[in-house]
Amino acid sequence: MASTPNHYILPDLISLLPFEGSLNPHYEQAAEASSVWLHSYGIGVVPEHKRAFFQQKGSELLCAYAYPYAGYDELRTTMDFINLLYVVDELSDDQGGEDAWKTGRVLLNIFHDPNWDDGSRFAQMSKEVRNRLLRVDVPACDRRLVKLCEDYVNAISLEAELRERNEVPDMEAFIALRRENSGVPFCIGAVGCALRLDLPDKIFEHPLMRRLHHAAADMVALSNDIYSYSREQALGLSGNNILTVLMNSEHCDLQTAADRAGLRFKQLMEGFQADKACLPSWGPDMDTVVGKFVMALETWVVGNCKWSFETHRYFGIERDEVKRTRVVKLYPRREM
């Protein structure tokens, strides 16, 4: 792998997006309630050096961008849900494969059975989120959410195993793994609850709809990797990042990897737009529902990109300067 400089220039992903994002008007009220809920369990479940993100309401802000159409109750539920997933993410990043599986298994057990309990704070948090999601009558979406939880838990466990072995997968294996361990399909799976609309399996399983879901999830994961590389390499977590995979597999430097990742994002967006234009009709009423689900995929993509320059998570206090110049200086290796 070629040596890397001390900075790289971000591809301009936002300019590639053909749709606009917005901030949910219920953000402040819902964010405060979700933050109080999270802190009621004590964020001692999260390592001290990772607590700033939760204290700054970083995940609540992401939800406000990703679900801008949700009502207050639905937005609050998604905030609790994604706060929970960020807790899983932060815990599993410090764990080996076996321990990451144990952490994820608590979540999976509760998604299968909301009454399951091992007495831990994490289990109680998971039960509260699961029961909030179940308040919305969307049975097809909920069945898929359980399967998406299983896929997510399996993926974070495999990611931890690869990290233990200091192993970087090849591109084909990485794309499949990254889609799931990002948690994005799981988060998108909650769209039915946020919209209070169900999507029948026969429509969800249509090849074009599946491709739209995969493309949206891959674009979110890809933009996350591009934006988060500096932070991840500083924490020793960059093996699960497409820039590292590209540098390894294509023997290129960091800037070339970032440029190629930007090109892949552009291709995914073009494919998404082409598939959206070719969707068949399922009748006027269902076409309206499908249109709202596709809109929800779009808002996740654009919302994640916009949020990345609002949160302190990736660029810290220099986020406005990075947004203006697109130059990212690499953090030194350290605990962040």
C-alpha cells in the first residue's frame, strides 16, 4: 500500500445529490427527550472517551436530518432507536468477535422477544426501544426489521473478528459486509414506523425496490467512510473503511482512494435514479405509499451527508472549514 499524506480532499458528494434535505421541525423537543432518556440509563455503558458524541446529541441530529417528515412521536422513537444502535456500535468497536456477538445477541434476543431480559441496563434500553417500535401497526415492516437486526448483529461480529486478526477484506467481501455492519439497512428498516405505513413483501422484494434499498444503504455507508476516515485511522478502526480497502486492493494512495470512492458514490446515485424512473405501478393507492418509501431512502442519503458537516463527530471544531475547503487533515493516532 502506498504511503499516505497528512491530509486528503473530500469528493463533493453533496453536489451529486439531485434532491434536497431538510431538518425535522420537532428536532429540539424530541432531541431533548431522547437525550434525557439515554442519560437516565447513565452513559457509563459507553467508554468515557466516546461520550462526547452522546452529550452533544449527535445521533438525535442525524435522525432529524434522516427522518425530516416524521411526526414528533415517530421522530422520538427513531432517536431512541439510533441512540441504542450507536451504543452498540461504540461498545462493539472495542470488542473482539465473541464479545461483540454477545453484545449484539442481547439486542437480537429482544427484537425476537420483547419480554426477554438478562437484567442489564442495555437489555432494558433495548426493550424500551423495541416496544416503542411495536406501537406502530406495520407488520410486514416489523418482520423485516427483525431480520435486519440479525443481519446487523452478524455483521458487527464479523467486523470485530476481522479487526482481531488485523485483516482487511477484499472489495467484494467488504461491500457486502459494510452494507450490514453500517447499521444503515436496519435504520432504513424503521422507515415504516416513521411513516406509519406498511410496505408489503411482494413490493419490497421487487428487484428494483431491492436495488433502491441497497443503493441508498451503500451511499450512506460510502459517504460515512469518506467523511470518517481521519477519525477511524486515528482510533485504529480504519480496516472497516472503503478507503483502506481501496488502498490495499488497488495499491493506490489515500487521495486516489477518496476520488475512486467518490466516483462509486456517483455511479450508485445514477443507478438509483434510473431504477426509480423504471418502477412499475401497483395501483394509485400503493404507488403513493411506494413514493413515500422512496422519498425516505432519498432523505437518508442527503440527510447523512448534510449531518456529517453539522456534527462534531468527524471533523470536530474544524467542520465549517472542512465544508468550505473539503480538505481533511488526518488526526494523529490517539484515543478520541
